[in-house]
Amino acid sequence: MFPLRNPCFDDAPNLAQNLPPSRQKNNINKQTKTVQPKSKDETGRLVQTESPIHSSNVMAYSKEKEVRSRIGHKTGADGKKVRVLLKTGEELP
């Protein structure tokens, strides 16, 4: 039986460049995949790739106070629910 090839790992260094800028993090979510040899002359290898991080796992950052914070909800003056940084109280768009 032939080993299955995943074409995503052939150009592993280019994967992080295709992500949106908000999710291009250096050495944050590295994963290692073992690649089996394709012929008898070749040896197997380990390929490290960066994977995207889901937006729910990224903390919000306040540029004014230069601090990261979790997000909470509060009711605004007009009665609508507003997202707020818990440490600073800033409203998020």
C-alpha cells in the first residue's frame, strides 16, 4: 500500500504567508508532522508548520494602555450589548 501524501505539507514555509495578517504569529502554534519517504533512496523527515489560530483563542490588545485583556459584555447607553475589554473598560468596535 502506498503512503498517502498531503500536498499542504510540500510547501510548508509558504503556509504562514497565506494567512490573514491578524493570524500570522511567529512560532505560536507550531505543529510537527512526520513525512514518510516516497522512494527507497529518500529518508523520512519531520516537517514543522505553523497552523492558524482561531479568533476565539486570541486575546484582544489595547494599543492605548499596551495591555492584553479578556473580552466581556455590557449594556451600552442605547440598550445594545457592547463588547468591552475587562482590564481597561475600553469598548471594542
